Amino acid sequence: MLQRLRHFYEGDSRDAQIFRYAILVFDLMTIGFVIVTSFFARHDWIEVVDALIGLVIVADFTARFAIAGRKLKFWTRPATLADVVAMVSFLAPITGESFGFLRILRTLRLLHTYQLMARLRQDFTLFRKHEEIILAAINLGVFLFIMTGLIYATQYGHNADIRNYADALYFTVTTLTTTGFGDITLQGTTGRLLSVAVMIFGVTLFLRLAQVLFRPTKVRYECPKCGLSLHDADAVHCKHCGEVVHIDTEGLY
């Protein structure tokens, strides 16, 4: 059983790759479900879907723990904490509706999909050509979801300005971009600290995305001598060691 689980989670076969893509799709669908249901009153069908999603997360969590080589280190990973919070929230909604929205931490599981990078480069030309931009956008997107979830969880029901997920997202984006209209403000010490976190970390990630969008495009080619993997599109020598590099090009640069 353990060998079969390792095959699906760590193998290079086609069925293992499809399995990991399925996990990515599940994560994205979970995020969508969390956002959409924040606009509706709680219904029995939402509780049922919550429980089903929670059971899938439990199964995934148990499988990853079973194949983990270092069990203690497994519990120190941020994604492990995210999964624990997600499982408690989905399976025990009585813990509180507002803080239950912290299940958005499930988005941290997207970081696990970075193990798919090598496969994505092979399967998708668009990803291969724009990997830095896509990764920077993913990092910014994960940050937005987490901070919006935290703002919603701590402010909903206590702050009249935060009535749904859209209000929390609106505040996060206006703060991150330093627009700061001021029509929505967070209350209390927790709210101020969240605002500071959005401004400091969010602006950094936003600038990182802008940097990779507007700087000259790099191409991925591993230098056979020093291992440097990113080079200028027209490079003939490695900037790190001076080795001659043979970058495939179609003359588009």
C-alpha cells in the first residue's frame, strides 16, 4: 500500500502525473467553493459538501503522512498546519462561522504543487516560456486569499464594513496597491496588524510580479559547468562562469 501511495504522490508515470494534477484541480475547486459560499446563508447542502471536502483532505493528509520519511519534520511544515486548520473547519463548522473561514489556509496546499513544476514545463509551452511570471502571480494570489480570509474571519460580524468576502478582498487589494480609499477600515489591534502585514508583504509580492513582467525575458537553460539555470535570451556565455552555452532559439528575440 505504501509503495502504491509513493507511486502516485512521488512517481513519474503518467497516472501519477494525472493524480497530482487532480489534486491541484481539487485545491482550486475548494478555494472556489469557500469563496462562493461566503455570500450565502448556511444550508444543509453546504454542510454536506463541507464534510465531503473535509474527508478528502483527511484522506490526502493521511496518505502524505504515511509516506513521509521524516515524521517529525512533517508536522513542522506550514502546509501541514494549513491542512489541520482546513480539516477542523470543514468537519467541525460549529467551531464558529467567522473563524471557520480560516479554511482558506487550504490554499497553502498550492505550494505543494510546486513539485509539479518540472512536469508543467514539459506539458505546457506557455508555462515553460513564462514560468517566472506565473510563479510570481501564484505567490501573490495565495497571499491575497490568505489575507482576505484572515480579514474576513476576524472582522465579519464585528465590522459593519466587512459584510462578505468581496468586501474583505476589496480592502486587501486597495491596501496592497497603496490606493487606500479609506471607505473600509479594520477595527481593533488585530485589524491594524493585518493591515500592516498586507502593506509590507503584499507590496513586496506585488513589486516582484511587476519586476518579472517588465524586465527582459530570461530563458531556462542549465549551464553544464556551474549549473546556472536562467540566462539572457541572446546569451552565448554563462554570466556566472563564462562557459559557452547553446540556447535553443527560433530567432524571436
